[in-house]
Amino acid sequence: MRAHEAGALHGDIGNRGPAWLRTPADVNALVPQLWPRTATRAADGALAVGRLGVREIAAEFGTPVYVLDEDDLRSRCRDFRAAFADADVYYAGKAFLCRAVVRMIAEEGLYLDVCTGGELATALSAGMPPERIGFHGNNKSVAELTRALDAGVGRIVLDSFTEIDRLTALARERGVRPGVLIRVTVGVEAHTHEFIATAHEDQKFGFSLAGGAAAAAAFKVLDEDVLDLRGLHSHIGSQIFDANGFEVSARRVLALQAQIRDARGVELPELDLGGGFGIAYTTQDDPSAPQELAKRLRKIVDGECAAERLAVPHLSIEPGRAIVGPAVLTLYEVGTVKDVDGIRTYVSVDGGMSDNIRTALYDASYSATLASRASTAQPLLARVVGKHCESGDIVVKDEFLPADVQPGDLVAVPGTGAYCRSMASNYNHVPRPPVVAVRDGRARLIVRRETEEDLLALDVG
Ligand SMILES: Cc1ncc(COP(=O)(O)O)c(C=O)c1O
């Protein structure tokens, strides 16, 4: 172990990287599952996506920039639609939402899940049919619920007794009968990071199954003639690869469905199993294709319904990350390359935790490649960091880049479509990057870059 004055813990953090990270045979190679579907190395060695070279994209839009491969996103929508042909696929807008994406998913036949007034406003302003919108959230305000009712959203997912009372009063005032689901906390410990696991008992979302709140909520809603209880909802977390969690969740939620039937003689017609399907951020991740997911979920639901002697409800799912995550890469320019005392090489880029908070927030792992050129240099284990005033401002913890990586190079980080732009901040007064959709050799700005003027315009003191 290397001696270090900070002690054994720090000293142990060598420059080897995690055990699973292999030195690549070809440091320029693109591992297909990590990259948008149209990404290639062009003849000049630079990365291209949507048949556009990244140097051209950077020259036109600057860096950092989120580059969205429109064909990739649309093809993932179609994959989910085809795999879940007899179910409704709600795109979880929290992963990334803007008008252009609303139109893309609507054109591809998806539904849309929103969870705030802002997301609802974006959806409506892009022309999403309100009946294809589901409204989520653990603390929807009276104003948000009112707006949802007035817009005629297709369904509202109830999350608390307070909300049941709130919505009942609003629906009665308006003489409407909204479709609702009950969000059930099924007590599953999804094997993912604590902050993106959402169905273990001790957390803010939903009605607890084990404590009886979920059954009580269902009975209360059934007693309210102005609410149309369509079904139960369970979302167990995000970035999940293991079907066991879905199996336990489906079993428990369908047992509640049977309990409701036995007590009230009502079989709820719908069931939402949430989202959370994992994607590949590194070569370690091995996500299932939508066809495979559909087959497994269908088998689980059919089996549980048969066991409970229930008619199979109409299913819906809510993937966010699995649709938009792999469709986007972030392009950065390298500013400095620093070899720290033989411990590690830090490659600093012109963005960081303000455009991708996931590494700092969830300890997420990412991959990267030198994008503006190919290199014949040896692979060098590097850490890609941002420009912010936090030592935790890490974009990619460990990645092999060519040893000749230098200021002015472009580095691309794949898998940044979900929860990066949507969680972006202005930390250190850094304006948020634009989103550019590329397709068939053409680039289209869909979210413009923030400017210092935008930031100063908010500062009215
Ligand atoms: C209720 C609900 N549905 C769907 C999603 C989407 O999850 P993912 O993007 O991992 O598919 C989330 C994510 O937090 C969620 O809370």
C-alpha cells in the first residue's frame, strides 16, 4: 500500500481503478452498448453521431453540449412500443423533458408521465394530448392539481391521504371525475443506490402496503364518487437490472388487488409497474432489451393473476432513463491535464457537476472517449473532472484515455440523456449547456445554451 499522510484509506486509492475496468486493446474503440446507435468513428478518427462530426457540432454550438441522437431516441421508443404492444408506455419526463422530446415521444406513440406543474406546462405547450399524460408527485399543490384537472390529464397518481382529500374537493367543485391510480410502496429493496430506490418502506413516496395505508387509500378512493379508481401503481427504483424486485413488487401489489376485490367486489382494470429499467453506463452494465423485459414482466403478472384468480389488468410502464439515457452524449473540451504526483491523472473539462450531478449525487459511474481525434498513444487511466469548486466535481471516476490527451481535445461522455440536463444547476454561476438534436447529417438546437445575461436577469436585487 502506498504511504500517504492522509492515512490508509486515501493511500489505498491507487491509480488502478476499479477491478472490473480493463485496459482497452484499442483506446479509440467504441463499445456499442455505451454509445448512441448512430455513433461511429469517422474516417478522420473523430467521433460522429447522427452523421455529423463532433468537431463540427462543437464549432457550431460550443462546449459543453448535450448531443441527442434523434434516431436513437425514436428507435428506443419504438422498441418499447413493440415489446409492450398491449400495454401503455409512459415516457418518464423527469429524465429529460423539452418540447422537441415531447413531440418525438408523442409521434412514436408513447404516453407521458409528468410530476410538476413545469413538466405539465412543457408537455401541454408541445401539444401532448392531455389524455395521454399521467401526473405523478408526492406533493402536488392545489394549483398543480387544478391545472391538471382543467387540462383533462388522463390520470393522476395519488400519493397521500392529504392529496386524496385535495383532489376530491377540487373534482367536486368542477364536476369532473378524474381517473386515478394509488401509488403503493411495496417494501422492495431494489438493488440500486439508496436515493433512487423508491419502494422500501422508509421513504417519502406512496402508501405503505405493509402498514395497511395502501388498502385504506384504495377503500377511501372507492368511497369517493368523484374519483375513478383505475388501478394500483408501483415503481421500485431506478437503474435496476434484476427482475426479482419487479417480481416481488407485482406479487405484493396484485395481492392487494385481490384484497380489494374480496372486500369490495371490484377488480381494478389497470396496473402500472413503473420504470427503472437499467442502462449501460460502463462495460459492467448489461441491460435487458425491452422484448426481454416485456416477456419477464408479462410472465410475472400472468402468473400472479392466475394465483390470485384475477383478470389480467391493462398494464402500463414508465421508462425514462432507458429511452433517453443512451440517446445522448455530452461533449466537453479539455482545459487542463494534471498528473498528481504519480497518483492519478486529472483531465479537467469545461463543465462538470452543474451539467452532470449524478456522479457526485449517486456515486454513478460513466465512461468517456477522446472524441475529436483518434490516437495511437497508450491507454492512460484518467479521472475526468469538471471546473467547479468541489473536489467531488467528478464526471467520470475512472476511464482509459490516450496518454496524449491534451488541452483543446474534445472528450465525449455517453449515457447522459437521463437526469443530467434535467438535474443541471447553475453552481458557480455556470450557464447550463444547450441540447442539440442530430439526425441525418443535420443538427438542430432544441434547448439553447443559458447565457450570463440569463443568470443576471434573475438577479433583481
Ligand atoms: C414514479 C416513477 N416512474 C418512473 C420513473 C422513471 O425511472 P427511470 O428513468 O429510471 O426509468 C421514476 C423515476 O424516478 C419514477 O419516480
